Amino acid sequence: MEARGERVGEAVGERGSVYSRIKTGETGEVQVPVKGGLRTLAARAKDKDLLIPTGTFIRVVDSIGSTLIVEELKDVSSQVEEEQKKEEE
């Protein structure tokens, strides 16, 4: 059986969305793909002064214990286009 912390660590680098808003300096929930399935996990904002509303697209930048550290994706469409160009090269 794998530890929850190991599963959470696999989410680093993934993109997802906020499921339950992340209030300033507090923990919320995000949904991200982990091991082929969509998981709802605890998350805090990388910028502790930031409120990230429900539905906002995020990227997981780190994990501490069983909590993900996330940052808001500002322009999702341009980032997707850049990644597609890199894959085509």
C-alpha cells in the first residue's frame, strides 16, 4: 500500500483546478490528475497573500506532507499552445 504523501508528490508539475477556494493563508482543495485518475487534494497557494477562487486553473509547484502547493495559471490557452509546439519539435 502506498503512502498518501507519495501519491501527492506525483501531482507536482500537473495542472488542475480549484475545487474549494483557497483563502489567503489557508488550505483549500484542488482537483488534479494522479496515476491516471482525478483526485481531490488539500492545497495552499504558493503566494500566501493570494485568494484563489473555485474553478481557477492551477499548476502544482510543490508538496509539503499531504498538502499541495499551487500557483494560479494566468493564461491557460497560450501555455497549452507553447507545450504543443514543444511536443511537435
